[in-house]
Amino acid sequence: MATGHIPDAHELTITEPVSSQFEKIPVQVFGQAIDASKEIARRIADRIHFRAAKDENCVLGLATGSTPVSVYAELVRMHREDGLSFKNVVTFNLDEYFPMQPNELQSYVRFMHEHLFDHIDILPENINIPDGTLAKADVPEFCAKYETKIELLGGIDIQILGIGRTGHIGFNEPGSSKTSSTRLITLDRVTRSDAAGDFFGEENVPRRAITMGVGSILSASEIYIIAYGEHKAQIVAEAVEGEISPMVSASFLQEHPHCRFMLDISAAQGLTRFRCPWLVEQVEWTDLLTRKAVIWLARLLDKPILKLTEKDYNEEGLQDLLAEHGPAYDINVQVFRHLQRTITGWPAGKPADLKQPGDVSRPHDDIFPK
Ligand code: GLP
């Protein structure tokens, strides 16, 4: 079997431009996480076939965590039902806790075997995972060899990534440099707290891990970074729309020519096109969207809704709302009234037998003109 090669641009599947002027990495949003996972698995399978047809190895960079589990499940299904073979596949995992025995519950070796390797026809010698059993003194040499092995195989064809709450990719915690390579790192407090459940208490989470570096990841030909769930929305927005910074290592992906975020609808909610769609495109000003925009404006300017002025609307990109439903005073009053009507001493609804005819409107409705 020949080794891999650096693919030409036309072989890469990610070529589309970014989706809004705020997004610095292409983002694809799916209604359901499972659809995103199937799409990623399909792209991986295409690349495996493409390489196999040329009698070449396909080199995959793999991630752990809960996010890629459904991608692996789909690859296993493709192997069983569609005959997808992994005989020409070489894998490199991103990271492993240190120290860690491969048979331990939290080991990424064990994770990968349980979710993928034990169910496909990959050759055992083609599986590479950072070794958590090494003596600390032997780690630097192991890491250097890990990098060299990837290079000798022609580099990674497709790299799969998750994203941690600190914005880490692999275990590249805040402070990791753009050129960092595979190395031993110290885990961030947030990461250890997130892993506490897996280890039955934060005190049991290892303090260190071996991880491929940001530089190693950026060397991959094509990258899919996956995030599912509302709890990822904020960090996804920072990585996609924020400044490139070592404090959010995923933001370095903005400089990769063939990287794409694959999100479910919940993880996309922090992006401007969902949070403030009126800043991105022409919108239809429904009551709900009007309320969302006005509350956003009041929060942004730290002003009470009834004090928002024409100037405020104009300067913050809400001219179109003014044109449709202005003047500002009318919009302010409409939204304020709605909010006012949500305030009640009966949060679960007033029992019908206690309702008075006047209960439908609020006490001070009459001070505002209709
Ligand atoms: C760990 C892994 C990362 C992974 C992250 C998110 O920190 N080292 O590679 O992206 O967890 O995990 P999850 O997908 O479970 O949210």
C-alpha cells in the first residue's frame, strides 16, 4: 500500500465561502445533530474510497468526547451495511489523559475501541493513540515520533475535532500557541471540572494529558469541528466570530483554508445570524423578532426600553425595524406593554373562578395612546 499524499485543492470537499460577514470559518447548521454526524461520516467514507481507488492510505485524525460518538456509529453502520472497508485507513487520535492505562474506564484507547475500532476492519498496526502509560521522561521523544509518523504518511486527510468549554481543540488549553506540536500539557480547571463526572470526582481527573498541538491540527488537509447542544453555543460563537487568540485555541482554525464547523441548531444560537439576524439579512419583523431586537438593543445600550431613541435604533442597525413599525416610541411602547403583561402574581395562571373582567389588561394601559 502506497503512503498518502497532500491532496490537490479540487479533492477537498470544503470550498464554500463563509455564511455571513461575521463568521470567519464556514459553518454548516443542521436541524438535528444526527444529520450533521451522517454528513461527516459520508465525507470520511468518500475520502476513504477516493484513496482506496488509488491504492493509497487514508489518514484520519480522530477525536474523543461525546460529540463524535454518532459519527463513529454511522461509520460502523457503513462498514456493516454498505461494505465500507477501513483496510487502507491509518488513524491518529488527538489526545489521551496522562497518566492513563489503556484498559481504564476513562482511557481514550478504550473509548476508541468501544466506539469504533472493535467494529470495523482497521488493521491494529494502523491505530495511533498517544500513550498514557509512558514514563514522563519518555514523553517528549514519543511526541516527536508521533509528529514524524504523521508527516511520513503524507499528513492527515481529514481531522475531526470537538470543542471544549475553554475553546480547546484536542487538549490545547488556553495559552497554546498556533505552532504548538504534540506534547504533554497541564489541564485547565474548567476542563477537569467538565471531566469530573467521568472520573467520579474532579480530584480523580488527571492533571495532565498528551495532546497533538494546534500546529499539528492545522497541518491537516481538511478539518471538521463538531459541536452539539446549547452549552457549546457561546464558545462556538467566540471561535467563529471572535478575534484569533491563544485564549481560544479553536479560533486558530480561522486561518485554515479547509475547515468547517458542523453544528446542530442549538450550538449555532450564539452566532450573529441567529442571535441578531437583522444585522445579517433582511428579516420579516414578526412580533417575536421585534421583541427580541428591542430587548437586545436595551441590553446592549444598558437603557430602559421606554428610553430607546430613534438614534439608538439607527446606530445599532435597526433602521429597517423603524421603517416598518416606527417611530421608536410606538415600538418601545408595544414591546414594553407585552413585557408588562407577562408580569403577574399568578405565574401558573390565575384560576378561572378568581378572574375579574379587568384582569386581561394591566393597570396602567391607559397612560399610553393606543
Ligand atoms: C475533551 C477532549 C476533546 C473534546 C472535548 C469535548 O476535552 N479532549 O477532544 O473535544 O472533551 O467533549 P464533548 O464532545 O464530550 O463535549
